[in-house]
Amino acid sequence: MGGILFLAHRVPFPPDRGDRIRSHHLLKALAKLGPVHVGCFGEGDAAAERALAAVAASAFVAPRTKPLPLAGAQAVLAGKPVSLTAFHSAKLAGWVRETIAAHRIEAIVIFSGQMGQYVPDDFGGPVVIDLCDVDSAKFEAYAAAGERAWLYGREARLLSAEEERLGQRADAAILISEAEAALYRSRLSAPDKVNVQVIGNGIDAAFFDPAATTPHPALTEAAGPHFVFTGQMDYRPNEQAALWVIEALLPALRARLPEATFHVVGRNATRALMAQDGAPGVRVWGAVPDVRPFIAAADAVLAPLLIARGVQNKVLEAMAMARPVVLTPDAATGIAASDGEHWMVSPPEPEVMAARIADLLADPDAAGRIGIAARYFVLRHHGWEAMLAPLGALIGKAGEGRRHAA
């Protein structure tokens, strides 16, 4: 049985942040189809690398040591996106060539556009690239918002060209939702030359199970209501959303619910967020061993993202935990749930969102029904096995999973 080469921009362990959750389950699905040889970047997490070695037939973890200013300078000199130069490694490129030569590699699967640069031009087998979402559009949004407009505008333009090149090189380009797929197609100069496929995000509903989670006492034993926001907090859209809640939404919410408390839960909280810890109704927790007790204790989970691409894992996790979720339209993309039935969708207008939240909590039975309906929705529509079922056919290994598992 031929091997599969899997390239990812981070070690896909542990599955504790959005991109690693998806790459982790992608790797597990590929391992059922044949031996997988994994090339990726790491940051010195020995436990993560041991977990990777237990799944992969072979693995090479390139150290992520290039400072961003150096990557930026190299990118400008080379006329390339910073995203590519930041993830360029001559050692990893050499390992890819050696692995293809030494093993009978039949297919290459790329996770994230930064890693497409490692696909050899002369590789003749199937190539599948999981772009997840349209990164160039995200940088365009940053530039349009006035953030480092020249830098982000340049990155958006060059990444857009790279996304089209990768789509034409690959046998299939995967996007995370129909909305992202439509956006990607709309930005291609030759959409008929790209095979665009959609594979959504899943959720491990056995792990995110309210019946198996004890709510955090710091929330249950304090006056409330309590609202929780989770995520990697140095990721700009997450930081922006959390600051918007603190600065805009929370005052409107506390005018209606004076004891309302907003909990920011996630690693690498920025200086701007940490400065808000202890402000009236604000608790910034930083990294925690387990987000589930915080979600379980929340009266509602907030996901008021102002810039969002793809499917939000934080939303699926909260839905699986049977909590009512209040989110913006941007955060709702890629999940075919219904407003008022599985969650509450509100525009990012403080008074409007605060009123919807207050109305939700005024009827505990209705809030409970939304949470229960949310869990049933993700159980039915967002299991990882069902989501990744098309993968075998895309790499020419349909039907091999059972034989390899045996």
C-alpha cells in the first residue's frame, strides 16, 4: 500500500486550537487510508511530537524559529507573501524530496496554503490542498479596516495569486464551507481550472459533552449571569471581538443585567486584553487546562466576531456543550443552524445584541431548549467521521480505510 505525504504548518497535536483541531482529525482520517509521512513545523513541544510519532509512519518537525521581521524582509526582497517566507525551511524541503524518493508516496495532502510551496512540480500523484478558508480575504479586511494598510494589502494581493496557483496545481482544493468556496471561486481568474470541494469542520461531541463536565465553581458560585468567550487570544479577530464585548457590548448588557460578567478564556491573551482584567464585569483567564467547565457554567457563550473566515470551532464546541450561543452573522458562516432554534444571531450593534441576550435569559426554558437543540444539531451534522468521508476518494484511496485499519 502506497504512502501519503501530509504537510501542515503546525504539529497537529494537541487538538486545542482551531487549525490544530482540523489538521489533527485530518491526519487521523488519512492514517486510516494508509501509512502517513508527516512534515510540519513545531515549537519545541516534546509531548506533541511524541503523539505525532505514534500516528505517523515517519515525521519531520522543522523548528519554527524564523522571526517575523526577518520573514517580512525576505518576503519583500523575494516578492512573496510573508506567510510563505515565514514557513519556508530548506531542511523541510529536503525532507520532502527524500521522503518521496524513499517511500512509495502515492498522494500529497497539504493543510493550509503556506505549505503548498513544498509540493514538487514533478510529483505525478494526486495532490489535495485544504485551504480551509480564503486567507487573502482576511488580509483584505484588515487593510480595509485601516490596520497596516500597505502591508496587509500587499499580503492580500500576493496570497490571492498563490491561492489561485495552488488551486490549479492541486487535483482538489478544499474549503471549509460553501460560503468560503463561493468566495474563493469569485476571486479566481480561471475558476473552471480549479476543482473546489467543501469539507466542513466537525466536533468531538463525546469530549464536548455536558453530561461529562462539571461546571466551573468560580462561575457557578458567583453572582451572574456569566458570558464566556473562548479562543486563541493573540489571534487578531479573537482579540478584536473580546475587546468589542468589553468596550461596547458589556456596558449595554450591564445596564440591563448589572451583575453580568464576561469571561475571556484562552491562551496568549494580549496586553490590551490583560489590561481589562478586573474591570467591572471582566475576567481574563488566559490559558486554562480545560475550557469545558467554563462553557458548561456559562449562561450563554458569545462569539461576536467582526472578521471571521470559515467555520468557528468555538461555536461548535459551545453548541455541543448544549449552551445557547449568541453570535454575529460572520461567526455563523459555514454552520447551517437556524436563528432562534439552534442559536441567536445578532448584528454587532451593542444595544441590539444586549436586548437579544436579555430577552434570551429572561426565559430560561427557551434558553435551555436552544442549548439542547444545538447539541442535537452538531451530533447530526458535524461528526468528524462524516465530514471527512470524501477524503479517500479525493486522494484516490476510496474504500481503503477498512483494509488499512484491519
